[in-house]
Amino acid sequence: MSYQPWGRHGLPGQAGPGSHPPQVPQVSHQMSQMPMMRASHADRERTIDVLKAGFVEGRLGKAEYEQRLTRAQQAQTYGELHALIADLPQGPMAVPAPAPQQYPQPYQPAVPRTFLPPPPQTNTSATAAMICGVLTPFYGITAIPAVILGHKARAEIRRTGEKGDGLAMAGLVLGWLAIGFGVLIALVVILAAQG
């Protein structure tokens, strides 16, 4: 003889309109997985304990409690027992663990400057490229060293992580502008001489 899950009015059968089927608690997992397996005396006692707790907490009325208690004592399978307690909590509810208490960090003295790594140095080739680039309006020949030193400095900066990329780029720009301007002047002079 098998029993239907209990409805909203405490009677076995179909659930009432608008009601949802009871959620299966994790404690009764074994009962819900093997409904046809024969129940033991210990299984019946556990089910009766759940019913008693439901009655004491006010989840079950007296008549419903007595009716379910009688059926639990006569139940033969896990499925019959599960139908009696599927809508009741079984065992203590899971309580989330409290968040770990935040303690202030202990005082940490500043590291002495003697043990700190040295700050990154400015690349010397980048500085030289900038100086040569600035001197190109006065000494046109410094444009070529500005370009050479600028390319050299940028390669070294990528490899070593030094500072000075902006200086190297400025030296390159000034050097190339001076070279381009010099080439343009030479072309104008050549064309004027031929004309």
C-alpha cells in the first residue's frame, strides 16, 4: 500500500490549486532516492521524531499529527515515510558561517631607504640625443648624432626599463627635422644652380 504526498489541508492526495509541491529536504535524500526500499524501525523512529518536532513547532495540528503518526508506525517503505514528512524541515537549518573578523594590520615601519631598490635612472643616450637635437639649429651637423643616439636610447630603454623615452623621441624628431630641412635646402640650391 502506497501513500500520496500530503496536500495543503493535511490529507493525502492532490495538492490544492495554487500550491506548490513540497521541497524535498536534503536529510530525506535517501528516502526520496529509494521509495520502494523497505523501511527499518530506526527509519520509522526518525520520521516520528520529525513529526513530533513539527507538532511542537506548530507546523502540524493535533489531528493531522496523530493521523501522520499512525501512518508512520504502519509504513513499510521509504516512499511512505517520505510522503509523511516531505513538507516539514528535517534537522537544523544551515546557518551561514560568520564573516571572519577584520583585525587592523599591525604597524609596519617604513623600509629604510638604504634597503629600497634605486629609482630607475634616465638613459644617458636619451639625454645626449636630446642635447644634440636642441643644438641642430646652431650646429646642423649634430642632427645625425641626435638620430643615432635617439634610436640607440630607445632600444636600451626597452631592454633595461630606464627612464628617458620622451627625451630620446624628442632628439629623434629634432634630428630628423633638421636632416629633412637640410636636404630641402640642398635641393633648392641645386635647382637654383641649374636654372
